[in-house]
Amino acid sequence: MKRALLLTYYLPPRQAIASVRAQHIVESLASHGWEVIPVVPQVGDVHYSPPVRTTGVVEFRSPVRRLLGVRSGQTTHERFHVEQGSALERPSWKQRVLEVGHRTLGFADGRLGWLGPGVRAVKELLQSERVDAIISTSPPVATHLVAARSHGNVPWIADLRDPWLRNDALGGGPILRAIDELLEGYAFQGAQALVTVSEPIAQGLRERYAHQRVYTIPNAFSSREWDPIPFVPPPKATFLHAGNLYRGLCNPLPFFEALAELIREGAVAESEVQVDLYGEPEGWLFAQADACGLSSVMTFHGRAPREEILRRERAASRLIIFVRNGVDERGTYTGKLFEYFGARRKILAVGGPAGRTVMDEALEETGAGQRLRDVAGLRAAIVDAVREWRSGSTAILSEEAVAPFEVAHFGDRYAHVLEQARWSG
């Protein structure tokens, strides 16, 4: 059996949507004759089972927190009595100072923290074991920098779940972007191939790296993961969102306003609807819901085990994705989209950039739902969901509709890329 190392920060049992793609790389390539050995920095108290190899990692944020007197379990904002706020509000000077600090330390952790320990670990593995290929998946992009420094003559594939270079609020500003341009160019010159999740991102890579093979392999879902989870009729017309709102860069306000208007007008009764939100609890989100008068129909669940969330998704009327604005989002799928495909409940995507996006194409291809940016359109979509619930016919998508995004196709594509990289290496 051929052997590949997978350099990743995210892998089950670490609870994050980013862990899903890494898991699919490991599991789907096994049926194509590849043993994939994950190499993971030990972040937090996650306990991995063999064959996962763990390494040390340098965390720049930790000593700075200690220096500033931030206690364990306490946030920097709590330490200095500064409200975290949201991206929708103009920050105070104290908030700006803390944001610059967080961004700078996050930049260092995500690029340099694993460089020394990761390079040493990979080189030792290459010396002691047979390895036929290396895959690095980001973010964070430290995985690619480790691979660039350590892969030697072993074919290396760089996998990008999101663009390395961004033009939006997640891009870090002009100075950090300029550094990233240098780092990306340095790293990718030695890669055998680049893989990313959508054609627009792939096209940007082709323009910067004309000599590189660039492949598009979208994320996927595993039907086996969903097999034990039954469809349950929702007790109310239930709208569920699970995921990060990035301090308001994913803005739920248009959905909240549309629902609030319908309740005030009597088109929808409070007793008929339920909104379930899973993810980091954020003060601005509670305030936004209160301002719209929706506290009685909303439940903020915080973080929850993945299995619980999957069960709740199959018991929902609509699965909601709040989409970030910005030109980068035209070529970006959120990982939740593919999880929702597996749930086979209809999807309501809210917000995002003007113009056509890859998410729009996927929703249309599967018939899974629609993306709406205005309150009028969202009102109609909410009413449709409530009418379905009233009639006892909440929609279930067919297996055939979402089949193109099943993990088996993902594995076929990835195995092809690996074989191409081996023979051209």
C-alpha cells in the first residue's frame, strides 16, 4: 500500500468543520490503495489515536497572555474590561488595540508556530519510514510552510480549503498581506500540485503560479455518517444555523428582520417557529435578536457535540447559512454547505456578495435551496417553510440530488491528483 503524510491542524476528534475535509482525505484514499498518516500539532487537550502522529508547537499567544496577566479561561477583553463588540460596529480605540494584537499573534501562530517542531517531525518520519507523498491542508498555512521546508524529493500537494491571500476583513490588512504574498510564493514553488475547493480560487492560483498544476476538488459529505441519523418531523417550523459568525462578518440581521416583520403582521405566529443557533455565544448576537423582538423564538445553544448537531439538522425545516460579504466569497464554499447536503434538508443562505457565487451554483445544481440578500425574499422563504410545516410535508432532498458531493467522488479525484504528482515528481 502507498503511504502519504497529511499535515493538518484539524482532525477528529477535534471539533471543527475544518476537521471534516482532513478526515475525508484519510478515509476516502484508503479505498484507492493509500495509507494516509496524519501529522498534527498538539493543540489543546485533544487525544488522537494511532496512526496519528502528534508534535510540539510554539504558541506565541500564550506567553503574551501570561505577561498581560490573563488568567486561564479568561479572554483578553475580559482582562481589560473591554467589550468585544462586532464587526458591524465602529470599534473604540481600546478594541482596535486588542484587535491588532490578536491579529498579529494569530498571524504568527498560524505561520511560524509549527515551523520548527513540524519540520523536525516530518524529516524524522521521512528518514525512518517509506513515504510516497505529502499532503498539507490549510488554514492555517503553517502546514504548507512545514511541507515546503521538509518534503525533500517526496512529491508534495498543497491543499487549500480557503484562499491563502484574502482581500476582505479576514486578510489581515496590507502589511500582513504583503508578508503573506512572499510566504505563499516561497512555499508553493516546490509543490507538485495545488488543490483547492472551487474554480474561482483555482483560477487565481493559476494566474499567480502558471507553472503549477492546479486542481479543483470541492468538499464533500459522507452518507455513512448520516446513515444512523433518522429524519424527524420538526415540532415547529425550525430554522437552524450551526457555525461561526465571525463577529458579525456573517450577518443574520436581514433574516431576523424578515422573521420579526412576519410575526408582527400575524403572517406567522410565534408559537409556530423556532430558531436554533449553535456556535460561539456572542453579546452582539443576543442584542441583535433582542432588538428585533425575537428572544421568545430563539435558542442560543453554544457549542455542542457534532452528533447532536447532525441530529438536530435532520429535525429542522430549513438549515441556514449566513454568508460573509466580500469579493472572496464568490469563490468560497462554507464547509457547512456540504454537511447540510448530507442532512438533506432544504438550505436558506442569507447575505453574501452581489452577483453569482459558487454556492449559488451548488444550491441550484442540487435543488437544495437558494441564497437571498433582501428582506422581501427572505420573508417569502420563511413563509414557504412555515406552510410546509403546517401541511406536515417538510421537504427532504433526494439522495440523487446531492450525490455529486458524496465523499466517494472526492476520493476518486484526490487519488487521481496523487498519482499524477507521483509520476511527475
